[in-house]
Amino acid sequence: MEMCKPGHLGAILYRRAIPLLPEVEIFAMAGIVPGGSKGNLEYVKNDVIFTEDIPLPFQYIYSDAQTNGGLLIAVMSEEAENLLESLHEAGIHQASLIGEFTDGKKIEII
């Protein structure tokens, strides 16, 4: 949200492109979720739209308080593939394109 608000932008995030630690889904489905993630989800509820097929545990994952800030890089779309290739060549294999900015006011996680 902090990346979108100054430019009055929205975003579409592709949830299947977001890298997750292997066990995170198991913990979330078992209800083992940091309290801060629940607070984050409450905080963004008016600005973020989750598609209907995203269950609540996964909404907590995408609202994870443990990864607040500093982990996203925004570049012009025409530069994205080159940056991704450079990151992969540098050994950062988890780097992925996870979404794009939109003219909308909401963040959609699809």
C-alpha cells in the first residue's frame, strides 16, 4: 500500500508468483499466524481485494507482518525482465515478477 498511495495508484498482485517458504501454508492452514498479520489484514481491509477463492489463512499470509517493507522493487514494466534476469544471474533465484501497478485505487490479489 505504501508504494501505491503516494502516486494514487492501485495494483494487481499475482498470488501464485509470490514466493513462499515451504511450511508457511501448513502453519497458516493450522491457524498458526502471527498476531501482527491479523492486524495488518484488518488495517488493509478497505484497500485490498482478495478474490473469493483465497481462503482466510492465505489472506493472512499475504498480510504477513514479518515481511513488512523493504522486500519489493518497483521498476518500469519495460525494465522488469532485464532486472529479473540480472537478479537470477546474481544468484537471487527467488526473485519474481509478482504484479503491476494500475490506475485503480485498490490492490487486488488474484
